[in-house]
Amino acid sequence: MENVSIATILAKAETTHRLEKREIVALLQADACESELYAAADRVRRRFVGDDVHLRGLIEFSNRCGRNCLYCGLRRDNACVERYRLAPDVIVRLATKARGYGYRTVVLQSGEDAWYTVDRMCDIIRRIKALGLTVTLSVGEKPTEVYRAYRQAGADRYLLRIETTDRDLYHALDPGMEWENRLRCLRDLKALGYEVGTGCLVGLPGQRIESLADDILLFQALDADMVGVGPFIANADTPLGGAANGSFDLSCRVMAITRLLLPDINIPATTAMETLHPNGRLLALQRGANVVMPNVTEGDYRRKYALYPGKICIGDTPAHCRSCITGKIGAIGRRISQGHGFRARAGARGALLESSGREGAA
């Protein structure tokens, strides 16, 4: 950018939590200033959400999916995946064990598996809520009335990545799906009172730096409560198997800028980060993140939930994962949160929800 230094942009982001698209692009491209960006994100993280790290126990309860996204190992047409689905009693039993490990939240994640009817899912949610746990769902696109039923059953949070704000790229990579419906889902979830998580994949084939800037602006326009950023990792069993992996460093930059612009939200240190870098999650925690989601699924199901190759910890037990991540978090001077990890808002940003300018940029 002419006549505007990276230091000036960073100072603006850290104090106002507002940037123009061109300023975000400049930060994403400023290789030589990564350390300054990460330091600013870490300061904002500490000031707004503190040193607590929220642990959320992940239950991957089905790898069956009716969708056919080109980048995902669970895609419908992937015949190489050993499919499974867990019975409701098994899911509740895993949640009970998660509570015993000290988790306050469980994340129920699956492909879009129609076997789990609204009644089945609502029963699972109610039974887990009765354990005193916070329930986060990550089960894909649903009609408004289904989201309402889940919410009435007690679901607290919902994770649904936008993946990319580049509509053409989205439609090319997600056949049979509509970007506008994805956005409709996120708006519905907000209106129904969920804490809403979204996010993007960094390094998708054909993705531009400018569209990553649009992604960040959309997170802000939606007033997302949680944003997960992870690198694209090519899966040999998908049509994108020959593509190059996304960049760990660029993923960290997107995450750090997201922290600067949404200072009080929850940001996970994603497992995909550690797939590309041996200390990926710890570095993410030092660059703006404040959430880790250890896997509490047991046995061979971890291996079968094959979103991408090289997924970490597939041979570990839930107890080992809990102990391991606790030690690592302590080693960087952070502490495990004893709360349920809801977003503690620093101030109202309701005006952003109606911001047509931001959304138009996306």
C-alpha cells in the first residue's frame, strides 16, 4: 500500500478493530512483518479473553455424508472410507466420559447423515444437557425449523464454516450446494440464539488473497462468536488429491487478523494446523487462539473420520489427549479454563449484523 506502513495498519487494527479490505490484504502479504502481527494478536487476545484456554471434547459420531465436496475425505463418492455411525447411547456414553475428564463442553460433529433424524438428535442433545454439559453441534446445513428444534432441545453452539466467500470457488468445490444457503444457515443460527462458529479453509486451489480478506470481513459482518481457520490439506481419495497443501503461515495470518478485528471471540487452535507443523496448536495459541478441541472419540473411529491425511492423535486415548494438551498449555504459561467458554462480549457490535457494505465486499 502506498504511503501507509504495516506498523500503521497494525496499530489501527489493535486500537479500533476495523480495517479496510486493502489493509487486510496488505497484512496477509507482509511476510517480513509476521512477528509484529502475531505479537499484536497475542496482546489483543490477552486483553480481551485472557490467558484461559477453553477445552472442548470432540465426538466424531458419524463419517457418513450426503454431500460431495471435492476437498473432503468424507464426501459421498469416496469409496475408500470405512463408514460408521455411532448409536445414540454410545454418543451419550462418550459425553459422560468427557465430563469425567473435566470437559465442560462437548462438540458433536459428523457428516450430513440423514439417519440422525430431528427426534434422534434432539434426544441426544437433551440427554447430554442433563449431564451439565454445554452442547456444540457441527452437523451441516439444515432447514430453519431443524435448527430451532435443536435449540429448543438445549443445543448452545453451532459450527458451520462458510469455507470461502468466493461464490464461484464455493460452487466449483461444493457441487449441489448454494453459497447463499450457507449464509442463510448462519443467519438463522444467529437469530435463534446460538453462539455461532464459522471459518474458512486457507489455500484452496484457485483461492485468492483478496477472497481471504473478504472471509475475514464476513466473519466480522456476521458478528461470529467463534472462527476456526485451518489450512487446506489435500486428501488423495478426493478429486483435489493432487493439489498443493495450504500454507501454515498464511493460515496463522488469517487467524491473527481475525483476532484483531473480532477481539472478544473464541478462536480454536485447529488440529489441521498441527498436521502441517509439529507445534501448530501451541503456535496458534500464541498467535491469537484460545480454544483447543481434543478428540474424545474412542478406538478406530478416529482413523475412520478421515477428513484429510496425517490427522494428529488418531492412535491416542481420550485420557492421553487430555493429559497431553493440559501439559502443553501449561508449558506456554496458559491455564485451562474452568468455565463453559461462552463468549464474553467486550461491547455491542449489533450494527455490523445489518452492514450491507461489509457483506457486499464478500
